[in-house]
Amino acid sequence: MTALDVRPATPVAARGGTLVVYRWETAKLVRQVRTRLVALACVVAPFLFAAALEIQTTTPQDTLFGRWVHDSGFAVPLVVLGFAGQWALPALTSVVAGDIFAGEDRHGTWRTILTRSRSRAQVFAGKTLAALTYAVVVTVLLGASSLLAGVLVVGRQPLVGLSGTLIGPGHATALVLAAWASALPPVLAFTGLGLLLSVAGRNGALGIGGPVVIGLVMQLAAMVDLPVPVRTLLLSTPFAAWHGLFADPPFRGPLLWGALVSAAYLLVSVGGAYALLRRRDITGG
């Protein structure tokens, strides 16, 4: 234990210290121009995308629901989700996760933080919770805005499912929300990767860009003829697990497996990040 680590705290004090760090970190995120711009982009971009599709005669045929974007507004959020799972969501979430620890190295503020009656565990837990919260918020904003843009720009027409059956507006809304909710586990897992790279590399560029590169590599790996068990272990695979919801009858096995794989990535990444931070010699620099 270094001189900058505080004495062991009681469970109540530890929880209180973590919540103080969490509130402080979320307040900093709210004030940052970068995070505000990302949140604004999550709200505005789907409307621009839906408007662009509406004035075009062609459709994005390379996605499952791309051919229906002119016929049903519920196809729009599914097309957005298909594209977002490839690179946008890992990039959006790592904007905070990839720099939330590296920023302290860049500004040389670790000593200041750890001498304010906050242990490394409390600081790590508070920052991690703030990064995970931000990841959930931007995902919800993007999903809700995509659904609203599709309904307002295109309309509430029934959606054609993957089995050719028509899905009514009420059921389609529920399925679209469930599809976006299924993206949260891999989003949180990519957030964990950003946290790990932020601590390990002490560099915001590595922490922000690393998860994006990892996601793209996994996307490319999924396109080659890999064994099915290997493909199911890729973190990019859970982003497509929602497809089974739109079959008749629906199959939900990939959703459960994707959540388990994502949880494993998250636990390993967060555990590794904490192990590295706990062993770091803050007093030396």
C-alpha cells in the first residue's frame, strides 16, 4: 500500500466514497463539450439519416430491413442498429471509457484525487460506473431517436418480418425496443475494453480508438470461414442476435448467449483494468 492510498474504509464509507466519485465524474461528463456533442449527434443523426433515405429512390439492400425503409418507419431504427453495431456504438461509448482514466495521467492529477480521502478502489468504481452510465445513455438516445425518426419521417406502417409475416405497429414498436435493448450487453463489454486500454495504455487515443479497431477486426473475422463456436465468442456477434426476434416463431438463444459472452468480456476487462491500476506506482510520477 502506498502513501497515497487511504486506510481501509467501512462498507458504508466505501459505498459513500464511490458514490461521491460517481457523482463528480458524471458532473464532469455533463459539462464536457465532447460528450454533449456526442449526445446531440445521437439525437440528430437518425433524423438526418431517415430524411436522406426518404428522398432517395434506392434502399440499403445490404441490410436485412433495408429494403423496407420506404414502406415502414420501423425498419429505420433496425437499419441504424445494424450499422451502429458494426462501428458506431463501440466508438460512441469509448469516447468516455477510453479517456476517463488516461485523462488523469495526461493531466497528472492522480495524486490529487487519491489524497482526498478516496481509495483507488473507490475512484476506480466511481469512474467505471460513470463510463457505463454514459454508454447506456448514448445507446438509449440513439435507439429512441432512431425509432422516433422512422415513425415521424416514414410512418407507422406494419413491418414485414424475416419470415414474411406482417408485424403490427404496436408489436413492431416492442420488438424494435427489445432489439436495441439487446445491444446494451455488447455495448457495456466494449466500454470495459475501453476502460482496460485507458488504464493500460495511459493514452486517450489508444483507449478511444482501440475498441473501434477491435470491433472492426472482429467484424472482418466473422466474415471469413471461422468455426461457429469461434464466431459465437466474438464480441461483434451479439450485436446481430436481435435478428431472431423478427422470425416466426422467434428464437432467443443467440440473445442469451450473446449476453453471457458480453458479460465475460466486461468482467475480464474491468477486472484487468482494476488489477493494473491497483499495482501502479502513483507516488513515482
